[in-house]
Amino acid sequence: MAKLILGKVVGPEGKAATVEVESTETVAAGSPALVENVGTANEAKLKFSIPQGEKGETGATPNLSFEVKALEPTDAPTVSVSGDAENPHLVISLPRGETGEDGQAAYLTIGTVTTLAPDEQATANITGEAPNYVLNLGIPRGQGIASADDLVEVDGF
């Protein structure tokens, strides 16, 4: 009986494989989840089919409450939640800004005052630039008053 002793057998180097996701789609609830190779053994292109979850019950509308707290300027902001799913309470803590310098005082002067027709809407606008502003007014004339001569003079006023 003859013996044949083989040493290490090495075949040719194979081709490197690549894998990419071709697509992902949602399929009807209850369908099986599938992964299909629509490419080749060395250039795999995977197509995923994932079933949609079934519709759940409508949940309760939460009674949400929250409060905002001021922290020191150097503190990190935080958010905490307490309560339960139906009555959540959020506490939002934010650092306050550094105290700024006092601002410039504003000065308001009366500009023009225009008499408007009795049926016109009163107007007011502010012009100018900080800190000097001008208030311009439009005031409807009273019904039946054509001039200052129609006004009644009262002693002492």
C-alpha cells in the first residue's frame, strides 16, 4: 500500500469582498424582516426589509408643568425631570448673564401735533435716535368743532 504525503497546499489569492447597503424599506406590519443580497458574492449590495411596528394605544395627554431658575453666571445649565408620565415636572436652570453697565437715559420731546379729521384714527410715532427721541402725534378733532372759536371758556381754567 503506497502512502501519499501532501505538504501545505496553498491556492491562489481570492478577490477582496465589498459590502454596501443598497436600500432599506419599511414593509407591512407582520411581514418577516429580510436581508437580500442584490449584488454578487464579492460585491454584496444588501437590501433590508424591516416590518413596521403595529399601532399602539393612544396614550394619555400629560399635564406638563415647568419652572425656570437662575444660576450664577459661571454655573452650567441643567434640566431635571420629576413626577410621572402623566404629570411630568421640568426644572430648567440657566445661568444669568453678567451684570452690565448702566445704560444711557432716554430723552423724549414732543415733536409735531397734528389735528386730524374727526373720522381719522389717532396716530403716534417716535423718531430720532438714542438717547434723543421725538414723539409726533395726530389727534382727531372733536365732532362739531371747526375752530378754537367753537370752544367754551371756563373761568379759572
